[in-house]
Amino acid sequence: MKTVKQLLNTKSVQIFSITEQSSVLDALKVMMEKNISSLLVMDEGSLKGIFTERDYARKIILHGKSSAETSVQEVMTANPITVLPSDTIEFCMGIMTDKHIRHLPVMENDQLHGMVSIGDLVKFIIEDQKQTISQLESYITS
């Protein structure tokens, strides 16, 4: 079974984060500039939460709050579900499906190793299946 570590080895290790005190507007600007849909909320290297487009839509827009005046801490998802580098891709898919989430920070020994999204998982699975099909085709024609 393929692991999160193997997936992380195939993608950029660039992690984007924001502080709890940042405004939601500042978070949205970073997300727009980086073309991403979530930001980790960090405090001195410690993971405090995650802020996503879904948090914005459900906790700011629908409640009529101001993006400029609301801090990320007020609307972030605190203590997000995390996975280990040794966890399997299938395990991550199960968590994302059961919990209706799209992003999983990868942590080990209180150290952030990266983040995987549902898109990362799907892309990784498709590439792995293509490789398996290619190997089977080679075996059959040999």
C-alpha cells in the first residue's frame, strides 16, 4: 500500500500558513495569490488550526461578518485532524470521506511534514493505477 510519505515525495513541500491573529481578509489574499483553498494556522511552529474556503463561506459570509475585522482564530477549524507520513493513501481517503474534509496536515512528533488534499490523493491514485496498468500490459505482451 502506498503511503502519505510517498505522496509527499512527489509534490512540492511548500507549506502556506497564517497566524491566528491575521484577518480573514489577509488569509483570503494569500489563498488567492497562491491559488490554494486552505491555509494552516500556525503559532511559533505549532499547528493551531486550518482555515479553508468552506470556513469562509459558512462562518463569515452566511453570518454577515466582516472579513477585514474578523480574525482567523474566530473562524478556523481548531485542532484539525492530522495524519502520519506512514499512513496509507486509502486511510486518508477514508478520513476525508467520513469527515467531509478536503485537507489533511501531515504531522509526526509535533513536526509538520506537509499537507495533502483530496486532489493530491486522487492524482496519486490515478498515476499509481496507470503505472500498474502499464506493467500488466508489458507482462501480457512479453
